[in-house]
Amino acid sequence: MDPLSLGLPHREPFVFVGDVLSVDAGASARGVKTFDGSEAFFAGHFPGDPIVPGVILTEALAQIAGIAGGGHGGRFLLSAVRVMKFHRPVRPGEEIALVATKVGGMGGLLSFDVRATVADETVAEGQIILSQS
């Protein structure tokens, strides 16, 4: 599924979910993204040894969480990164599986456990907070 058709408010070049595989609106979502290496940030991160920046992985996870939280129509903003761990670098050409699962909420805030994997190996995981805008 196209992430933009599911309410993701972002537009290129700031869409970091390539395809949405499943959505349980209000509860969870799974998606994938592959960076091909032509993205501008690889020119400086790092020349000759490109690595997907941790902030980009975090944003991709926030985007899949926003899709999980909103399903078809809700809009959320990243409000906090409670914890985020990076277990190994992600390289251009690797397919990144993105998963977000809602673990709590209060008022307009939603809390998600998030995980990024490459070939079933966890490369990043943490917890983020989204606020409804």
C-alpha cells in the first residue's frame, strides 16, 4: 500500500516508508523501505562508506507509527523519542522492515514500540511518542 494513501502527510523527499505491508488502524503497522544510495544525505554520511543516518531511521519509524496511529485519516507529529538504540549500520540497498505497535496513550498522545530490521536482524529499536495534530 502507498503510505500517502494511508494519511502520511509527508511528501518527497521526506517520505521514508516505501511500502506499507499491513495496518491495524489505531494499533500497529508494518512497512518497508530501501534506500538506493542516490539520496543526497549519503554524499556526506559517509563518503566512501555510506550509512543510513540514525535520524532518518528514527523518522521512518515515526512515519510508520503515524500510519499505525491514524490508519485512514489521523495525523500525528513526533513529540518525543523515549529511547532509541542502533544495533548496526544500515547500508544502501538493504531492505529495512519497519514495525510500530501502540503500547499506550493518554489524551492526544500515543506511545509506540518501534523496530527496524534487515534480514530479520534488529538494526534499531525504541519507543516514540506521537501527538495528534
